Amino acid sequence: MNYVLFRSVGTKETLAEQENLICDYVSSAKIKIDSIFTEFSSLTKELDLRDEIKAFMDNLKDYDKLIFYDLWSLSSNADELVKMFTCLFKKNIDVYIVKKRVVVNKNSSSYLVVGMINEIREMNIAEKNDRTNGRPKGSISKSKFDDLKNEIMVMLQNGDNVSEISRKLDVNRSSLKDFINSRGLKELASRAKNVAKLKYDKISGTIKILESIECPFQKEKEQKKLNSRSST
């Protein structure tokens, strides 16, 4: 089945704006919508307290399609997004992120998925800095290192430290360190590096990590059943 997910209450775009863009998208892509789910929770509400969205995701079936406006429709927290994508990919669900015009699933590039989640993380860091420094909400100062971001990422993945990278690029170490920290590049490089270390199946060559993990929502549901049985 093909599902559309809307997020209301305190969202970055109104429900009407989300509806308009998603309607245009599914119309142009000729996607038939079978069901619509709207979550009325604020962006600041923790996933553990969002019982409706957890139940909705738990009820999704293998090879369903999920369409939503942007990543914050799922969550504005990077750790929660990892948990939610784990569940979606475990069920072989195609995820349509309309604002970005991308479709991702468990076979998508890990760099694409991690990169999108890191955008949310950078946004959260920027907003935290805004509150501290009084900058406009959501802004990230332009840096002279922006054009070198990919090159810096490669060096970090290769294990180079800040001093080594600054020497190779012939740039100020302190400024480079500030740039790396503000963009969360060390964490992003570490995640990408860990993906590269995953063991591959000798026959199919596919990453086996999804075969060894459990959907946390399903695990939570099973634990509740066990607790219920033990109390009776």
C-alpha cells in the first residue's frame, strides 16, 4: 500500500503547504494513494511519547511505500531518524521525501541517507548556536572551507587529524577545527567509515547489517506483551 504521512502542529510548513506539494508530486509521479495518516504532535515531542506514529510505523507491511514532505515529518532528532529509518528499511519500504525529490530504501547509498540525517543534525546545532549567539534562527555562517568540505571528509575518513589536514590544505588549524566541529564532520565521517567496514555477503555482495537488526518499535511491542503475560 502507498501511504502519505503529514505532520501538523508547530511544523516548518503548514499542513496546506505540505498537501499542495505532495499532491503535485504524486500526480506527476502517477502514484496512487491508498491511505493518509496525519500526526498532530509538535516537532519537539520525543519519539518515545509519540505512540500514534510508532503504532503507524509498526503496522506498515513489507514493500509498502511511505510518502512525506521532509525529514522532520518523521523527526527533527538525528538519533530518532536513525531508529525510524532502521524500521522502514527492515521492511523494505520505499521512502519518498517530496521536498528533496528523492526516494530512498535499504539499497540506497549510505552517504545519501547519512548525509540527509546529518543535515538535520547540523540544523539543530545551528539553532542551538543561534540561541547562544543571537544569530537568525537556522543560519550557518558561510565559511571559506565550504568548497573543501568533500576533500576534508575524505581525509577524516582516512584517519587524518585536524593538524594533518590543515598542513595538507595549508590552512589555519584553529579555523579548520571550528569548521569541522560546526558541521559535525567528524561524526559524519565516522558513520560513513563504519558503513565501509561492514562485512559483505560473498555471494550477493549485499550489506548484511539489516539482517541482524530488529525494528525497535517491534521489539518494544513484544516487550510489552511479555510484561503483560508476566503480570497475569
